[in-house]
Amino acid sequence: MPPAVARLPRSSAGRPVPGNITWYERDDDGAILVTRDTELGGHITCPCTPGTGTPRFGEQCPQRQRTFMAQRQCGLCTENIEPTAELVFIGETNAPYYLEPPLHPLCAAYALQVCPVLHAGGQRIEVALTHSYTLAEDRITGISADGTLRRSVFALGDPVARHLAVLQFYLAFPDTPERLTAPNWLAQRAPKLLP
Ligand SMILES: [Zn+2]
Ligand SMILES: [Zn+2]
């Protein structure tokens, strides 16, 4: 386990909880909180605190997701990724963009080996290696009659989108990524975790 991962708060099962995961406190009713400012326009906030309450694996905290994406922080261990360093996105084959923040190579190697969902994905899971990425905005534009949220992708800082839609997440489009299946990357290229 990378040292920065070992310092993360743990789930009740003793598993380190990735920095981008949402935590729920007992009295949290799950309401979506929307606020507005001049920089982001309408946007979703989240008051959750890592280590307080119960983590919900698979659900990203919109506020930390946006911070990690914008600040080039690792979605697992939360530490900065050096400006010139290679970073890793994990997703489905040929994903055009990623909703999960970038990872340190060591953190990506760890996640692929211990996360049951990623592990079960096998050859369908791909890593995109890059040194940089471009952000876009995933905004909620409305709600359908059946209650599902409608969403659209906007360029980062789009001044019209700020007025029309509510920002939830940033999307990362990797610049000229090198793509490998996760098993191949782990076997051939990934940094090795010490036993
Ligand atoms: Zn949160
Ligand atoms: Zn990391």
C-alpha cells in the first residue's frame, strides 16, 4: 500500500477510503445542495468530511472531485501530482474522457489490484497515461418527467453555461494519451508495489 494511501481514513471494514468518495453522516437526508457564485455560477456543494460518518464507495463528492481535477491532485491519496509527472486515468476501453480524477502511477497500480470492481473488469478496464489533460464541465441542465437529471458537457468557464446550468463535476480529457489494458499495464509497465 502506498504510504499516502495508508494514511487515508478507513471504512468500517478497514479499507482505505479514496479521497474522492462521499461520506454520509447519520442525519444526512441526501439532498443535493446548490449554491451560486460569480466564478462557477450555479454549482453543487457538499459539506462532507472524510473520516466522519460512512463512506459510500462508487459515489464521488462533487466538491472534492472538482478540486482534485482542477488542482491536479490524486483521486485516491489526495496528494499533488507533480506538474511534469506522468499520471494515470482508469476507465472503460477508449473512454474519451474521465469522471474520476487522475492518479499517481503507484496509486493506480494499487487501486487496480485491490478494488473489486476494477479487478473484475479485467481486459475491459484500460489505463490512459498522459502528462496533462483538458477540463470540461458536466452540468445539470434540467430534470425529465421521470425524475432523471438531464446533463450536458460545456467548455471550462463557458459564460452562458454558468447562467443556464448547475455545475456538478469536471470531466478530464487526457492530452494524447497512451492506452493499455489494465492487466497489460500492471504486468509490463506499472510501478511495482513492495510486498
Ligand atoms: Zn462531499
Ligand atoms: Zn496518489
